Amino acid sequence: MTTPPPSSSEQPARTRRGQAKAARRAELLEAAARLMAAGGFAGVTLEDIGGAVGVSGPAMYRHFSSKTDLLDQMLVDISQRLHDGGAEVVARGGDPDQTLLELIRFHIDVLVTKPDLIAVQDRDLSSLTPAANHQVRSLQRRYVEQWVDVLLALDEVSGDRLLSREEARVRVHATFGLLNSSPRLPAYPEPGLRAVLGAMAWAALRAE
């Protein structure tokens, strides 16, 4: 006997439930990032995270099987966001100098809007499960190579010098180190912070 498809009234209800679950998951991840950035992965419990958004301890397990599972999802999410955003910038095409500027702006936008996630990623990467660690590092490597490809294209077009791929990769990693330290910087107005970080990143990448 064939099961009839869900009625039109059931489908919106399921959609609403899915949207509500996704919204609550995002809320929990944001709270977790905030608490872990302040207290470290080891210093925060699932109950602490749930309590920050009014979710009971047992209800947390409807979203995450453990605190480590939550960390896995959080850092895979931010790594995927960086990789996909970088790919989108590169896919737009255009001159290499403009593409590199757009990559810098994109990265800074993530830093400024999600500083807690960047702080957790920088400090607690070693607490991931091996599978999530592998996935995060793979995404990070591919994100780096997006920048390296654009930097090498700009170097070739400008004719100033010809970087080796190894040197270009070192410059990109060093630039990420500079930018990703921004959550630990003294308080500074956001427009000025974006401008300072952007100028310093460009100078680091294109230094003679």
C-alpha cells in the first residue's frame, strides 16, 4: 500500500518546526562561542550553554550529542563558511588585485562579526574529534590555496617579482595570523578596525 504524501497543511508545519530547530541550533552555537571564548572549552558545560538561552540540560541533547559534538559542528561550520565565502569571491572573477582586496574584506567581515568563533577556533582546535579536525584542516588548507592562487596571479600581472608558491603560502598564513589576532586587540571603533586590518593585510601580502 502506497503511503499518501503529506497534506499541504502538514508540510508548512514541518517546515516551521525545521526552521525553529535551525534557529535554536544557531542560537545555541552563538551562546557556546561566546561562553567558550570567555572561559575556554574545558570551562563550559552543555548545561551552561543551554542556560544562556533558556534551554534545559536534557533538551540540549536534542541538538548535540555532547559538548565535543557541539564544538565539532561549530568549528566545521565556521571553516565551511570561510571556504565557501572565499570561493564565491574568487568565482566573481575580475582583476587579481581587486579579488585579493575582496578576500581581505570578506575575511575581516567574518572576524568583526564573529570574533568569538575565531577565538574558539584559534584556541580549541585540538579539542575536536579526529574526524572533525581532519575536515576543518582540509577546509582551511583549501581556503589558504584560494588566497595563494590570487596572490600568485597578482604577482605575475604586476611583474614586480615572481613569488614561489611556498613563499606565497607563507605570506597568506602570516596574514591570517595577523588578522585572526583581532579578537585579542584593544577595543577600537569598527570602521577604523576594518580599515587598519585591511591596510595591514594588504601590506603583509605585498611586502617587498
